[in-house]
Amino acid sequence: MTLLKVNNLRKRYGKHEAVKGISFQLEEGRCVSLLGPNGAGKTTTLSMLAGLIHPTSGEIYFQGISGTDFRQQIGFLPQYPSFYNWMSGREFIEYVGKLAHIPTGEIRKRSDEVLEFVGISIAKNRKIGSYSGGMRQRLGLAQALIHKPKLLILDEPVSALDPIGRREVLNLIKSINKETTVLFSTHLLHDAEEISDDLLIMHRGEILLSGDMKMVMSEAQQPVIHIKGESSLEKWAEQLKTYGYITKIICNHEHLQIMVTDLEESKSKLLKEIAEKEIPIRKFEVAETTLEDLFMKVVGV
């Protein structure tokens, strides 16, 4: 079932058009990643969906309804959330609960539940000013979930975290997605590939690609061979560009990434040439193109 639908959404700031008539939809229960380089229009798009800024034109439908305030159904975590450092974690969440019009008799119970869920109940009575970056991000998730939204929107939720904090928040998003539709922006493509059901790739204010993650990757994946030499492989790479079974070569000194049409033929011929020319290599690895490769291709890098 379609939860949210966007039709020809635009946002202009003076002469600059940050979002250029995009259209897409989110299906209920899915985890959707919004990908794009800096300046693509991701934050502007998420802010319009969250009701924080008004579109210049276009329509947003939530469960088939347009033109009404559906912020009560949405939880939002900005890239750089702000808190009142003099409050405790519990005080802040209860304050947000009051803003969300949760009945007074339910606020304490709901606050304790959501703080437990995000894993910071042990620190709920501490001042927020003493929280680590990971704890603050968890608190941000708690405030976005306090009113049990149908859609959770996250803007770069793990970009400022260390590897441990990033892993913890990704696992939380997986758990949240069991009950709530999730839309999040990120520039960490591995994370998007790991937890997303669907993807949207945005560039210069436009949606260039959208669809089911597995289907898109299946259609776009291409055999690739990774070779690491003991020294620079750039001269050999120039020769390889003339071979018909090779579609693209990326060379970075001793590292070669070769995209091919026929894996078995390519593997056989390349290994034969390495042996005949006595090219010293440390690694010869067969794989498939990744989401990063697809992303680079779509945005024209």
C-alpha cells in the first residue's frame, strides 16, 4: 500500500531551483534510501516531506490525502539535531511528547519505552550535555519515535558517528523498520545497500533512478575483475582499453578495476596475458559491480 506519494515537487530559492519537479512514492513498511552527492537536494526534499518548509509547487499525498497537515504521522531526525543540554534525556523526551499532544497520563510511560528501545534508558536522568555523539543520535531517534509515527524520516543519521556508533544506529533502523516505514538520506552507499528495500538516486535536484534495491542492482550489475599489482599498472591499463571484452577500466596506480562483458573469457585471457608478460600481481579477484559503481554511473562521475 502506498504511504506517501510525491507529484512534481519543486523548491526554488530566488533564481536557484533546489528541487526540480520530482515524483516518487513510498510503499508502507519499506526502508528507502535517498542517495545523492552534496547539493543534490536531499535535505530540501526531506524537509518538504516533513512539513518544515513549503514546496514552491507540486503535491505531497499521505495515504492518498493531499493538502492537509500530516506532521503528526511523521517522525523527523535532522542531520544535526539540537537539544537543551541542561535537560535530562527523559525531560527532553517528555517535553517532545507534550508538543506531540500525547495525553499527559501516557507521556512518562511512552518516554520510558522509547528510551529503552533506543538503548539509553540507563542515562535517561543524566543531563544531555554529558551525552556522547552516539547517545545524542539515539536521543534524536527517540524524539522522532515518541508519537509512534507511520513514517520516519532521517537525514544522514550516521554520518557523524564512529564505526561502532554507526553500526548500533543501523541496527536500530532495522528494528524500527519492522513497524515503521523509513526514509533516510545517506552518502554511505554500503549502509544503503545493507538495510534498504528501495532506493532513490538524486542529483542536481532531480530523481535519476528509483526502484526496488535488489531489482535495480540485479539489472545493473556487471562482472568486474579487481587486480592489484606490485607496482603501477597504468601502462598495461592503456593497452587493455583496446580489448573488445572490456567495457570500462579504472586504474589507480597499482590497482585495476576492469568491467567486462564475458567473465570466463575475460578471466582466461587476462590471466594468460599476466603470465606471458610476467606482470607481477598480488591479487586477482572476480566480483560484481556494487551500488557505488551504479551510483557513479548514474550521476555521471
